[in-house]
Amino acid sequence: MEYSYLGDWSDRGGNRNVEEGLLTQWLEKNGNTQAQISVALHKLRTEADNHGRNLYANNQAVYSLLRYGVPVKIEAGQVTETVHLINWQEPEQNDFAIAEEVTLKGNHERRPDLVLYVNGIAVGVLELKNSRISIGDGIRQNLSNQQPEFNAWFFSTVQFLFAGNDSEGLRYGAIGTPEKYFLNWKEDEADNRRFKLDKYLCKMCEKHRLLELMHDFVLFDGGIKKLPRVHQYFGIKAAQEHVRRKKGGIIWHTQGSGKSIVMVLLAKWILENNPHARVAIITRPR
């Protein structure tokens, strides 16, 4: 996937969800001043580690900064500028990296197998299992790591939690997702050139796809963070293409297949990409 390899961080001290040295390098490379960077880092730290809020609220606040940028005013009277932490329009211009065995120092030490970083910001955590061990064990590790008594602080920047092995493939969720709601990603099922885990990781974590999922397919809904199922993702992608071509269409759903999430994500995308668009939602009583 052409990610940089940061190394084995099992014995490295001070592992953080925002590696400020890496983020500072990227921000400098993209033309930000030291004053702007200092303010942006301070705001990101403040939102990521607010002890007066729970993990969901901290994660939502960080997501807003990742998606829309950090408003920065260096001096009173100056115009507020935006420091962008991720280049959404040009995915290849971001620094994608991976570290293994990332030791987290909290009330109880934990060590996620792999952490994915974009510009030094931890956005994905992956627990890998032997083919003889259920993916469920990896999911439960991710869930316990998020608890306040372990390392909840680390997950305030994390957008995707993965668990996988070569026999079962890959399952994914967001912060706070219960085990039974972790989702399966399935794509190109006829392609057997790789193990299932490798195939689906390459699909979901490909640079363009990962940023697209982060930018267009994340919902915060009444205390629950939600990600799309695979059929929702591809249904919305097909609908987006119809919208671009000014064509109509129908997405046919069965009961319980996630109509509401599709409507919200698609409407959000339409309004952001066409400021003159109007969205009408029509319901009928049962």
C-alpha cells in the first residue's frame, strides 16, 4: 500500500495518538508558519484530551478538526486562517505510515498490533490474530483498550478499528462499536490471489479509499459513531455518479439494511458538492 514503516514501537517511550514531530514536518512542508503550527497543535491536543468529556465527544471534536481544518488566529485583529491537517483533495500528498507493537502507557499498559497514521495522526488500529484464533478476540481487545481504565485517551483521533486473520478476513468498526456490530468488508470475492485479510486491508486502507471513507462516510448520531456497511458504501458511490451526470435512480433496500444512513450520507455529500442543490425527504405513515 506504499505506507512508510515507522518501526516496532514496543520499547519506544511516549507513543501518542498525535505524533507532533511527524505532523509538524508535514504542516511545514505544506507552507504553514511555526506560529500557525503551534496554535493548531495546541487546539488539536486540547480537543483530543479533554478530561471533561467522554471518548465519543473527544473523538467527534477531533474529527471536526481533521475534516474541516483548525481555525487559527495568531494575533488579535488578524483574520482567522485555517490550518488543514489532512489534504483531502490530493490523498497522495499526505504522509501515510504504519507502526507495529505500539505500546500505550495508561493505567494499564496495552500494545496494539498495528497503528495507521496519516500525517502523524493515529486514524486506525488493527489487531491481528492467528488463523486458529477468532477475530472476536481482536475485536474484544480493541474494545477493552478504549475503556477509561486502559487507554481511552489514545482513541480520540482513531477513525477505524480493525480486527482480522487470514481465514476469516477483516472486520471493522468505530470507537464504541459493540462487538456484534463490527462489520465485514467484502469486495472482489472472485479474486483469490491473496489471503482474505490482505485483500480487504488493501481495499479499505488504500490511500484514496481510506481518506474517502473518513471524509464522506462517518456519522456521529446521538452518542453513536457509525460507519457504512459495504453495500451502503457502493450504493452511495453509484448514486454519486448518477448525481454528477444529473440522472435519477433508485436504491432498493430491504428492511433493516440501513436506509436512513444511506439517505443522510448521500444528502450530506450532495449538499457539500452542489451548493445549489435541494434535498427533499418524503416519508409516508405506516
